[in-house]
Amino acid sequence: MQTPFPPRVLSELPGWLLFWADLELRPGEGGGLDALRAAAAASARSRYSLERLGEDATVSAVRRLFRQAGCDPTRYRPASEALLRRILKGEEIPAIHPFVDTGNCLSAELAVPVCVADASRFDPPLVWRAGRPGETMLSLKGPFDVAGKPLLLDREGPVDVPITGSQRVKVTAATLRAWVVAYLPAGVVNPSRARDALRALTAAAPATTVRAVGVTPFS
């Protein structure tokens, strides 16, 4: 049975909206990604400073929601803040994969964590809650303790924390469709802004195309 999109999520963490996008790879349309990453980094540098990043309304809201889940955002930085800090220190957004590059550019534009996962590897139902003592995830950086951190799970276990991605659902060279999840602080970042930003990114670099977007129906 085909998984409905956007998938329904049982949420135990108030204050968040999960914006979803279904992306498809367009083989042979890899042009524009270098310019896209450079433009996203330049835009971030024009809007933020390293010294005052924590004063930004979105960055501050994401930090607050991390604390509500039980996570110290100065010890475990939200992925978006970690990316912005690297950019503001002079690093560029790395070239990884068209799906991942698009997600990183979206994260830099919105200042929110973004998960990029192989669409075929989700196993609903999904749950959005704080990690529990003893729970771990094999992350892109190795085993990761998810206790007290915002956590997205499916039937098989942890899918993503908005700090680091999961090995189980990561995109590979064989991935042709990906699901993007942008973790939005409700009332701070409107889903329409996420939609418009994503469509602008994919229009500028047509390596990926947007099949569908939506805000997850919480239950």
C-alpha cells in the first residue's frame, strides 16, 4: 500500500509544524547546483552575523523548542544553526547530492533544521516526540544518543533528529525520490514561506523537481 503524503504523524512535541516535500531527481539536469549553494551561502551572510545569530527570531524559537524537548541547544546545536555558523565562519555549503544540497540551501534560507531522506525507506506510522533514555540512532556521524532530543520515528525506529541524519534513510547514488522534512517553529516560520523558498531553489537548479508539498497532519 502506498504511503500517504504527507504522512500522518503522532506528535508529542507541541510548538512545531512539519513541512514536507516530495522531490524527484532529474537525471542529466545537474547544472546550477554550484551557483545555488554559493547564492544560499551569500544570502545567509547578508542576513546574519555570527555574533548575533542567537538573537534571530527563528534561531531563538528553534532553540526554545529544543529545550522544551529536554535538549541543550548550545551542546547539541540544531542542524540549521550548525550550518549557518559554518557559513558565517567562511565555509561554503558542500556538494553532497542534489537532494541534500537542496535541503541544505533550504535550511540556510529558513534557519530551520531540514531532514532529507530516501522516500522509499520510511515505514509509517510516524511519531514525533522526545527521545527516551537508552534510545540511540546510527547517525551519519556514528552511534548517537537521542535521549531528550526531538526525534522522528517510524515503525523500525529512529528516522531523524534535527541535529544529525540517520544512516538508515540517507539518500544514496541510487535514490531517485526523496522526502524533505523542514522542522518549523509554529507561528514563526509559515509553511507557505517554506514552500515558496523550496520552489525557488528547485527552479534555480533543476536537478530536482517538486512533486508535492504539504504540512503533516498531526494526530
